[in-house]
Amino acid sequence: MSTAEARPRCRVCGEELSSPALPALDRHQGIAGEFRVVECSGCGVAWTLPLADDEELGAFYPSETYAPYHQPGGAIGRLLFALANGSRFRAPPFHEASVRPRGRLLDVGCGRGDLLASFAARGWEVEGCDPSETAVAVCRDRGLSVSHGALADVAGSLPDATFDVVVYLHALEHVNDPVRELELARRLLAPGGSVLISVPNWDSWQRRLFRGRWFHLDPPRHRIHLSEGSLRTVARRAGLAVLWTRTGTSALGLPWSLQYVVGGRILTGGRWQLPAYFAAAALYPLTWVAGRIGGSGDFLHAALAHPSAPGSQSSP
């Protein structure tokens, strides 16, 4: 990668990234090479090394096999995803939006548009952006308004202070510069608006247990890895206040990480994929209990706002 440095530095605080590295492979899409994840001793943001330029990121997402770019196949698969989308407004971070008046929403890294469709069905005016031409085409086929490009590419064409909600649903971990990214989001927020974020939780017990075989590590696509503390640091540097943070437990994190331990890859593909999803759903109560016993869950959720907005004092 062109930005690989002998002594790489954190893009948030500038500290040299010299702490012990966590070696990891791309066990999901099979991108060649061994990657390292290093936690910054200055701000706590963990980075996938080698660092990469923005122009290099597209090569990490094979358009034919990267699932978030495609509609789920089969009637049962579509039903499962519909049920998941229908329940998202009862859980963080989207319960924040469920109590708001309907407004304008921007989904950054919207993929195939499931979240946009969910909000549109509830009467929101929605827009999205994604760097994948494949994902954008799928969204437009669904009648969704989506721009091709990362937020840095399209923000100039969007009017300032017009979005009531800006969403990063498992998208912020894919960017090279989270402070720059959230500064752009802050500029687009309407008065009283909020940025809703879900990312893998670097402080989760699953990450500590599975290390380089943690499913949500996902190098090289996940460029940064955030804990509650480091997310607060990034938000503050971007000029945003943290309204609240929560951790949660996903259905797939534990069983998919176990597959990486047993076979070094996802073993339940092809005809076994749908039974695997049913099994993961059936095991979720046990996974949830394990998360409660083991400490922080594998997902981190947050709501951010302008520091001057009412109720924007950071919560514990």
C-alpha cells in the first residue's frame, strides 16, 4: 500500500503507532497479505496497518461477493432481513430516531439501502451515499435517492445544516480519517440534529478472546477500531458532543468468530448459510447472556450532536 510507513502515525492525534500489534488475515473476502492492528497509545483509536490511501480502499470490497452490496437471495432470506429491519427502531442507536418528528436522514455508506428503505417507509425523507457503484445501482433500483461516492466526495453537493439525522451504520470503521468524516457530518446537521453511529466495539470481551480471529475485526476493510473512550475522543476533535453510548450484542459475532477459530474462515456458506442464520438466531439468548457476563458487547452505539444543542452534555 502506498502509504505504508516505517513509523506510521495515528491520523487522529499524531502519535507514533508503536504498541504491540495484533496480527490478522482477511478471513472474509480473502484479500492477500497479513495485516496488523495497533492501538494508539495517545488517543486509543486502533488502526489497521499498513495504512492506506482513500483511493486504495475500493480494492478491499469485491463487488461480486461483498454481501452488503446485494439484496438477500430467496424468499426466506428476504423475510429474515425484513424482520431485522423492522425491529431496528426498538434498539440503539435508532430508538433515538423513533421518538423524533419525521425529517431528513442521510445514510453514509448505505450499502444496498436497507436502512434507507426502513426510514422511508416511516415517512422520512432519505438520502444516501456509497463508494460502490454496485450498491448505488441496487439502491436506485429500489427507488432510493443515493449518490455515488464517500461523504468527502459528495458533501459539497449537499446543503449545510439540513439533515436531522446522519447515520453511520457500521460505516465509520471503514474510513481513513474519522475526525474529518465527522466534521463533514457536523456541517450537514440541522439544528437539533444528531449523528447516530454503530461500530464494532474494540473493548468487547469477544475481541479480547478471539483476537485476530474476531469476526468483526474484518481487515483490511475496517480501517479503524473504536472503543467508547476513543469514540468520545474522535467526536470531541470533530466538534461534536456525545449524547450517549451503549454496547450491544450481535447475533453473528460469536458463532462466526467460532467458525474462524475452527476452520479459519466462514464454514456455513452455500446451502448451509440459511440454516446457520437460523441457528445463530436460536443461540442469540445464550450469546446475549455471555455478553452480559463477559463484559462489553461486541457492538458500540452512540448518538452525537452539536455541543451547543439542548441536551448535548456528554452522558456517561
